[in-house]
Amino acid sequence: MSLKLTSIHPKARIGRNVDVSPFVTIYEDVEIGDGCWIGPNVTIMNGARIGNNCKIYPGAVISGEPQDLKYLGEPTLAIIGDDTTIRECVTVNKGTTANQQTIVGSNCLLMAYAHVAHDCVIGNNCVIANNAALAGHIVIEDYAVLGGVSAVHQFVKIGQHAFVSGGSLVRKDVPPFVKAAKEPLSYVGINSIGLRRRGYKEDSINLIEDIYRIIFVKNHNITKALTLVDEEFASSPEKDIIVDFIRGSERGIMKGYTNGRDENHD
């Protein structure tokens, strides 16, 4: 006889065709969509909202209380989108009263031992590699990749299609489409390989390179660089995304290219 030593609160809402492994604990205020697999020793706490067709591997803890001394037990959420995979021992904390929720988008991969703190917002199709740690209130836009053993400061924003090298200390905002590496974190080119994989045409990739050459390579201050970008390039989706991100940055953006070589190195 097979005995599943699980603890599922009778008021938890669990969808169709959900496979719950032994030694899982699911609290009362939990919703799990259809077709999910919940591996052994997973804990899903109050406030979890998990989409369809997710895989959650052994030891993960979803919707744990924020590691924030201001949190006083108020009900908040941790939302996981459809088709997202959460590997072993990942922790995703629920939100605080600041934003009420932590969000991980659809079709994401959170690798083993990653930590997502309270009030973070992770977009769709993102990869957070092993042992990466996100402090509170971080925003990571769609298709961004964060390398393993990276640490991201609270309130930082990482733009769409950005690639952050493993082991990085991310203290400033990382604009869209770029590769970021070194210490302190700096621009080292655009994420051309990722962009090609996602269907970007060479004209768009070249345009992004030209814009960032002005912003990060020509040694202008940001105000001057953005003025030159506006003067030299017609409006386009790529230009508008870059300029809007930088103008909206509250923490300031990471350093520019510093070694004097051309930035196009993969």
C-alpha cells in the first residue's frame, strides 16, 4: 500500500489533474491551477496563487512570510504564473502592505536555491539561476536572465531581454537588451544572442547597439546621451523602450563600458 503523508487543508482550492507528492504541506488560503506537479517536501503557505501546469520541486517554500520586520501578519499574496518551473529549495515570499503581492510570471524558470523576496515582480519567460538572491521590491522584466549566485539590491529594476552575468552584485538598474558583468556591474555589450533567439532582426539589433554606443561607450553623461539619442534616432519600439526605462530609473543605471575597446564582444 502506498501512503502519501501529505497535509492538505480541506479549504485549499486545487485544480484538476494535480499530482501532489508525499510529505507536501498545503495551507488553507491556497489556490493551485490545473495540471501542476508538486514535488516531495514542498510547503505552500497561505496567500499562494499558483497557475496551471507548474512544476514545483522538492524543498521549495512558496508564499512564506516576508523577511521584513515591518510585516505584522497581514494577508498578502504570492502569485506564480502558468507553466513556471520552480526547482529545489527555492523560496518565494509573499508581499507586504507596500504592494500586497509578490509576482512570478508565466513560463519562468527559477533554479535551485534561488530566493525571491517580498513585493518582487518577475515578468514572463525569465530565468533566475541557482542561488540568485532577490531583495524586496525588485522588478525583473520579460525575458531577462539573472546568472547564478547573483545578489540584487532592493528596489533595483532589470530591463527586458537583459542578461546579468553570474556572481554579479546588482546595485543599480540594468537597462533592457544589455549584457551586464564585472564589479562594479557594468555594460559589456548587448544581449545579441538572446535577441536573435527571440526573433529580433539584425536591423533592430544594430539599432540597439548604436543607441547603447552613445549611452554607454562615448563617455557622455546620461542627460547628454539621451539628448543625442533623441536627435539621432527616429522613434521605434526599441528606442522608446530604452529611453523610457532610463528616464524612469529611480536608482540610476549601471556603469558604462570602461576598458576602451569596442563593446561588441560575446
